[in-house]
Amino acid sequence: MTFGEPTSTDPAATTTATAEPTRDAEPTRSAAPTGIADPTGIAEPPYVAEPTGIPTGPWEELVTAALLGTDRRTPPVHAPGRAAPVALLDAAAVQTVRRRAGLRPAPAVTPPEPAADDPRPPVPPAARRRLAALLTDRPGAGGGGRRGTAPDLMELLPQWLALANARGFAPPPELLPALLDAARGRTDLRPQALALAGPRALWLARLNPDWRFALRAAPGGGLALPSPEQRGEVQQLWEEGLFAERVALLTAVRAADAAAARELLAGSWPTERAEDRLMFLDSLRTGLCAADEPFLEQALRDRSRNVRSTAAELLSALPTSALASRMAARAASCVALDRTESTPVLVVEAPHECDAGMERDGITPKPPAGRGERSWWLGQLVESAPLSAWPGRLGGRTPEEIVALPVADDWRGELHAAWCRAAVRQRDAAWSRALLGAPVAPDAAGPGAVSLAERAKLLAALPPDERARWVAGFIERHGLSEAFQLLGVCAVPWAEPLGRAVVDALDIARDAGSYPWSFSGVMGLAERCLDPAEAVRLDVLTAIQDEPEDASPGAGGYWSEAFQRLVSTLRLRQAMREELTT
């Protein structure tokens, strides 16, 4: 008896077996009609052999009869005294068992190579349990804008990963799949998650297509790159490698030897595609120096406008470059100091044309819709000119004195906006400080910056402690309603003056009787960014206070709930720190 063939004691099996003549040759199973799935519910892998000794005809006939119905097609079974539909289903069940049981074993598959060892120490047991809890947390389904008092664990996962990476721990192997799943769904987690996962993340990513992002994020797609000292291997990979491999190789070589990377790029520059040249040129931002100027000057003559613009942007970041000098001369011809009045005034004469030299140096001639040509050209010139040239041009004045000068004919906004972009690009702290102005100034936009978004960019050029003090002063003067963008650029955890200013402002908002939902963004930042030591000060704010007559109904309870969540989150963050230091 063939393995998987029904015994003679089973009437249905006997009937089916009788209805199927034995064939000498090994059968080949035909595909079921289009749109009809195998009733087994199991899709067989393509490499698995077909059942042995089981004719294929009856199965196809059973499927056809099931499709058309037993009233229109007589089932290919012989079952006296039984209804045709029942006999059809019984025959299908028996045939299904035979199809499953008669499969030949598949060829043995070569097992994958073991994952590389991770030399880092494992996280402590308490931290491992904490990571498991963070990875299994899911947002609640609560409604009405209320989150309850429990911390949002998923929002704390980035901090846990940063702490674990800073202390050099390796992740628990059993949690790697969940960690990669979390990183797959949240791109903001990927840098820290992949750094923690280490080499095993790449090993797993090669086995699961859902985790291919780990290979894309790794240099060379997870492949081992030759070291910069291996000149022959580097040159071969540069000439023969895939585009992603070449980008990763150029980035790695640039980090180790800027001159070698530049020479590598210069050797193949004329034969590269425009889009590839743009990507390769962007790698020169790392370690940009005066030695890159000749190559970048050559790139200014490139056929691609995007390549020319990127080259001009990089050259403008080199204050001593020839392009920076040309831009300084052009900008200086447009902005002058009029001393004929009792108070010196800045006079602006925007360019009347965008000549070929300006285009070569990266000036875009066509303005966006709704923008005048002359103001568009002026802004680009001033933005690209080195800020260090202005004091000498304007009577030796400091950046603060220059920004305070009146500007004639309503050019102030355009001129200051261009200086803001230049300060951000050149990361000039002195000019950023001048354009920001005092945080307690009545105008929340500042003397130079025309929006809070620009102020946030300027703050990034200041040292972290000064940045925190400035934002704290701004909150004390203007409150929290306009401070959200500014808080986002401050270092975490917030310095003590900034943390105190935020807590005091939240206390004032609570006393005003409004709902806490208006400050949900700031409250969420506070949960992630306040120093955990502030939990002691916040304890007193968790109590429900008597509401003033003009307060929103129930606002006191909602504020109490929000402060309880803030305190519990801060204490959880402190526990995370302690667990990763034991």
C-alpha cells in the first residue's frame, strides 16, 4: 500500500480509490481553473515535488463539479445511497489527505551562515525587560482628547535606544525582530535602532524582505567595503560597483582621507551621469575645506543646473573661496551706507539683470511665482556672500549694529531674511545672535528674523547652553503659545533655566482656567525633554485645585491628569537611566 493511501476499511476511501485507476507513470498535477484556490488552504512551495501515485484527473473533476454544482455536473464518485453534494465533499476530503500525504520530501536547503558575533556586553536584565515593554506598547484607543495618566511608552523608545547606544550595550537577541519591526514602521527610530541592533540586523535583513531598509541604510547595502588603504580594491569597486556601493565607498573614503575621495571623484567625473554627479558632489560636505575649491570651481561649469547650484552652495561656505569673494563684491555693490542723514541708513539697489557670471556662480535667474526678479537676485547674492565681509563694508560696525541700522525703501525684510539664511548656512553665531535679538523684546519675530521658523534655525547656530537661556527668556516674556518651534531645537534634557521656565509657564496656563489640550504639543515635549529631576517640583501641580469662576468646566481635573502623566513619565525616564547603568 502506498504511504498516505486510505485503508480498505474506510468506505469513502475505498470508493475513491476504486474510481481512480492506477497509472504507471508519475503524474504531474495540473493547475486548478483560474480563480479557484486549492481547498486544502495550503500553498505548496514551488520546489516541493508533486504527490506520488495519485492521478490528477479526479481532483480537477471534483473542482469542476464543485464550481458548476452537482445539479449540473455529476460528481466523479460512486457512493450509492448518499446525496451527491455530501459524496462530493467526502471525496474532496479524502483526496486532500492523499495529496498532502503523498508529497515527496524537498531537497535539503543549505542553512545560512551564522550571524557575526556582537562583542558588546548585553543589556542588564532590568533594561531588557524595559525594552520588551517599550516594544510591545501600542497607542491606546481612548477618545475625547484624554490620554490618561500612563506614560506613552512608544515615545520613550528613542531615548532608551540613545541611552543604550551611548553605554555601548548589545540588544537582547530575542527582541531583535520586534526592534526591526518598530524601526520599519517609524523612520525616526532607524538610526538608533540599527546602531543598537548591530551586525545581526543586517544578517536578519537578508532573510526577511520586510527588513530590507536595514541593508539600504548600511554603507554599501551591508556589504564589507575595502579600507581606504586598499587602493586597488577601492579603485576596482569605484569602477565596477553599483551606484549605492559607490556612494557608500566615496563617503567612507571621504571620512578617512578627503584628498583621496576628491581624487577618486575627479578621475571619473566627466563620464558620470548628471544625477550621479549631484549625489557624489553632496558627499564633499563632509570635511569641506579650501583644498576642495579647484574641483568645485570646475563643477560650476557643469552642464547640470543642480550640480552648479550645489557646487556654488559649497563654495559659498568657504569664506576664502574665489566665489565667496565674487559674491561679496556683487552684494556690496547692492548695499551701501548713506551717511548724508543724521542717522546712517542702509540703501539697497537690487541687481537689474542676472548676467552669465551670476548664473555660473549659482544664481537662479527665474524667480518663483509671485516674487520680483530683482528682489530674488538680491536675496541670493546676499545669502551667498560671506558675512565676515559686511563689517568692513559698513564702517567697521558689529553685526548687532548693522542689524539695528534702518533700511530705506522697504528693503529691510528682504535684506534681513537673506542675512538670516547666510547665518544659518555659515553657522555664524555672532550674526545669529544679532538677528535673533533679545528674547524679551516686545516683537516676538525679532529684529532680523521675520518668523519663528527663522528664529529656530538661527538658534541652532548658538551653543546649547546659550540656546536654552535664550528660549527660557523668550518663554518668560511671550509664554508658551509661540515657543513650540523654539523648544524643538534645544538640547535634551533641557537645561535647568529652560525647564524651570516651561514648568512655570504651564502652571500659569493652568491658573488661567483653560484646558491643557491647547498646550498638548509643549506638554509632549516636556515629557521627553524635561530633566527627570523636575518631577519633585511637579508633584505639587498634580493636585486638583479650586477652579475660578471663569474657568473652563472640568479644566482643573484635566490639568491634574496631564501633570500626573508628566510626573510618571519623568520618573520612568529616570528608572530607564538607572537600569542602563547597573
